[in-house]
Amino acid sequence: MTEFNLLEPIDTALTGPGKRFRGKLKKLGIRTIKDLLWHFPTKYDDRSEFSLISDIRTGDDVTIKGVVQKVNTRRIPGRKLSITEVIVEDQSNERISIAFFNQPYISQSLKEGKVANFSGKVTSYKGKLNLQSPTFELTHSYGKEKETQHTGRLVPIYRETKGLTSRGIRYIIKPILENLPELPEYIPEDILKEMALPDVNEALQDIHFPEEEGKAHIAIKSFAFRDLFLLHLKNFIEKRNLKKQDAHPVKYTEEDMEEILSYLPFELTKEQDKVVKEILEDISKDHPMNRLLQGDVGSGKTVIAGIAALLAARNNYQSAFMAPTEILARQHYQTLTKFFEEYEGGIALLVSKEAKIFYGKDLEATEINKKDLLEDIKKGKVGIIIGTHALIQKNVKFKNLALAVVDEQHRFGVNQRAEIVKGNKKFPHFLSMSATPIPRTLTMSIFGNLDISLINELPKGRKEIITKVVSPQNRDKAYEFIGEQIKKGRQAFVVCPRIEESDIEDDSDKKKSAWDVKAVKVEYEKLSQEIFPDLNIGMLHGKMDPEEKEDTMKDFSKGKIDILVSTSVIEVGVDVPNATIMMIEGSDRFGLAQLYQFKGRVGRGEHQSFCLLFTDSQSPSTKERLESLVKAKNGFELAEMDLQLRGPGEFLGESQTGMPDIALKAMQNPHLLDKSKQKAKKILEKDPELKDHPLLDKKLSQFRKEIHLE
């Protein structure tokens, strides 16, 4: 095999027998040699200890080494089945029968006199011990013993796909590693020495084909450290660079604060007050704030952001609120116009097919021509603008944007967030808001470039939501309970799960949406025709146009709909205080964070609320996961439980972050997190621009492109 570089496509790098795996590798997201070599094992099977045939027992997992004595393939009459029987003798002079089913080609490899390893579970047939379809590997080539890949050693097990097993992946990776030229090392030698870590070349060999378990662990630690080190470097540099930018300082007096707080029909809680002070201290400076505000659903994040926006308006600056959905954008508009109706500087809503503006309680909110609104925004006549992606279109220009607020910020990419600040002479203060609870360890590492504010309490007067896991046999009782609540004047949500990608043959967005709608329609018809024929049932899903969605939500808010059957589009931005029941079908199909978001759609009024988790799953792990939602006192406690149950890779989603699973798992290792942070800080103190470390600087630039931690 000729030498090749890391960025070479597998289409050209894999030749000969290996080329048949190109399509399968792409299904695993592997397109280059680098992707392949960084497709790390998920675990290792220890097949390093050999057993003598004379010592093995039924049920043992064994590896034996022996000489093939006899090979025979026979077909079973009347069945499409062939059995290849291989008789092997080892140094204990004992023999064992090994059976392979529907693999007649085995006889071409395992010929009489060949020496081979066999790894598998010992079974018994007609009183005699045997092995059935074990992993096997010839150990001699041209009379010489050769290094094994699949047996007689610590064997790497990889994430697989249909038609490509771990054996196949080992078969592909082994010769590539053997022919790979020495890779340049970007981690400074002194850091590797202090951390007792191997260089990248040794680490690659040891992570794929370790001689012993200890070397595998060190290699894993090495690659985890590398990514955490780069992540901390990225965060430190972004935070430092942001401080060099100019921002509009938002000044305020105690009188300003007193007047704005007097608009509110409630007093801020202690935590809300603390967070307001953190944000106001930041925006009063002449360099931009970069803060993440985390708080449970209904904890008052929008009002807090609104206070900052009003203070900016008093300084003759503009604020932009960007939401991921039109439902959520409208919700923010309603919240701000409701609580700050005294403000007369203009609160505008700008979404794809609608534009309106509110100039205070003495004037009704008015529909406005979108072109006219854009002109008013450009001239600085509107203080607060709320919208979706519409706010980052080229035709939206701000006169003096001082504050950008992005809700559910993980739903926006870096490029989208960057668009909102284009064309401004100064960099706006940036406030990310999220009701998706993230564990502290992940927040400190992933969002290390942001300052963090937490609201860990609900507003006064809110009642705890009673949450129950409902088994199939109690479904009728649950329906009866829901009917009783609705007779008392309450309303209910019914959420249906999205069909997972693996259940859909055509993975196009159109096909997925069709499945979603079908699930909701089936439930809608069942409830309206069979279960609650005397009630008003509504339906909401992603294929409805914005006007239909808004009309449906208006009807639900006004009490014209008793039960709203929906997909996950109600996950954020729906506020109906009279809705007290959240019924979730197939709750095991949702992540805990998403279930918590659904739960937060109720419990927003004075009445006792309930969350009913329906599942047909009998899995103990599913039960444990759903019970954690019942037990958790708040979103952050739930997030910690979820992290322990699923691990960071599943919690965040490796494909959603670009961070390798090894690095995500390492985020639960406080020692490695701290050490990588220390080393990153130290190197930037000595070499702020990384001029003395060009390879590291180049790698960091590449790392920034690969990860997307929104």
C-alpha cells in the first residue's frame, strides 16, 4: 500500500478488497482517512488468554489455538442450511468440533494443517463440547507466526453499521496504521511529559491495537485530554477577544430600576434579582457581555431580559430578541407587551408573514407593513424587536443595536448568531437563554466562553407539578381522571412522539414529517371519536402553516379547545395557565430534557397540574429514567440524573456537538477537566497568539470548524 495523508478520501485510499466497504464507512460518517483513524473503539474484548481444550467447560468464553485436523461441509435435507464442521486439536492433544452455519467458504481458509485461533462461547451438543460460529483467525503466514487482529489479544470493538462489523473495521484500519507516515505532534512536548501521555502516533496505535489494557486507557486519556485542551483554548481565546471589542455601555440609575420594576405585577425572587444585577453589571461596561441565562421553564427569563432591553431603550439603544420558532417569538412578544405595557418606545414582532408593533397600553398593537417596520428599525424608531430567523435577513438593519437576546440558543448555529451583529459599529451585548437544563460540569467546560447565570427557583405561588408514570393497564383510569379535570374547567395537552429515524426507510425531512403527522392524527381521531366524543379536541403539528398553528393556539388559549393533540412543536413557547394536564404518549421515546420541557407547559397557573408519562416499555432502564423525572425537584437536578444515566455523549448528542465521545465522557472526569484547563491557561499566558506553537494554532483553527456546541 502506498503512503497517504490524513485528509485523503476513503474513495481513493481504500483499494483492493477494502474498497467494498467504502459505502458502509460513509454511513458511519467516515469520509477521510482521518475520520477512519479517529473512529475509536467503544470497548475492548479481552481475548488475550488462551485456554486448553482439556480445561474448557460449557458456558466459558474462550480463545483456543489449534491445528485444523478435518473440514467437512454438509447440507441439511429439506432446509436451506449448510454446516461446515472443523475439527481442531491443540497442544493438550484434545480435539473439539467447531461448527459454522451457511458459511461453506470457510473451508477455503480453514484447511487441514492450518494453525488458527478461535474465540467464542463453549456450547454442548449431544454430550460433546463444541464452538458455534466463533471468531477465527489464521496465525501463520508462509510458515511464520503473524500478529493477530481479532483473537489472542485485547480486541477493539467499534460502532458498526449493517454489513460492516468490528472485524471488518479492524481489517481496514490495521494496514492503514502500518503504512501511515509519522504525524506531526501539535501538543507541546513538555505538556505531554507532565501529563505522562504518549505522542499522537503512539496513542493511535495503542487506542486501536493495544498490547495491554493499561496502554488502551492511557491512549483514551490522551485523546480526551487533547480535545478538552483545545476546547479550553478556544473558550479562553474567544472570551479574551470579546473583551477587546467595543460595546454600547448601558447606564442606569436606581430611579430607572424602580420605575421599570413598578411595571411588574409581582416582585422579583431573590434569584431573579441576583441574575438581573449580574446582567446589568455586564451591560454597563464598554465591552460586550457574553452570558448564558439558564432557568427552568416559567422561571422568568423573558422578563429579566426585558428589563435589560428597557434599560437599553432608555439609553436610546435597540435590543433584538431572536427565538427558534414563531410560536416562541410570539410568546416573547405577548410577555413583554403584557408586563411592560407602560413602555411607549415600541415593541415590534417580526416573523415570516407578520409584522406588528406595540406603542404602550394607550395604543392598541397595530399591524404594520413589513417594509415600513424595517425602515423604522433602520432609523432607530423601534426600541425592542422580537423575531425568528427573520431578524438575520440581509434587509434587517439596526441603527444602534446594544443587546442581542437569543432564546434556546442551542437551536441556533454560530453563523446565525453572527449574522445578527453584522453591520453594527459596536458589538452588542449577548444574552443566551435556555430552559434546557445542563449539568454544571458540562456547562463549565462546553460553555466556558460564557459567563453563567442560573435561576434555580420558580416564581412565588407556583405549585409543584404531580408527575406519574402510567402503565398500559392504567390507561383507562388516566382517561377518566383527565375527563374529570376537564369537567372542572381545565385543559390538557397530549403529546405524541416523533418516529425515530431508524424506523423510517426514507430519511428525508418530508417523510419524517409525514410520520409525525400520522401519529398525531391517529391519536386525534381516537380521542375525539372514541375516548372523549363530547369534548373539543384540537390538533397541532409541524406541517400546518403558521396561520393554522396560531389560530389553533389562540383557540386553545381562549378555552375553545379542551384537549390539544400535538407533536413536539409545543416544547417551547406555549403559555396557557388553564392547561393543567400534560399527557405524553410514548414517553420513553423522548429525552429527559425534552420531557422536562413538555412538563413545563403546565403548572403555569393557580390550579394543581399533572404530568402523565405513558409508556408500553417494560425495560428497567426506561423505568429508571422516567422515574428520575418524577423524583427531580428541578431541571438541574434532573440534568445531573440524566447525565449519570446516559453519559455526556448521549446527553448532548455526539453528532450535535462535533465533540468525540471520548472527550464527552471525559467531561465527567474533574481531574482531567481541571488539568486540561490549567495547561490551556498556562500556554496562553506565555504565548497569547500561539506564534511559538504554529502546529497548535493550525489545529485549533480546524477544531473550531469541527465543533458546534450551540
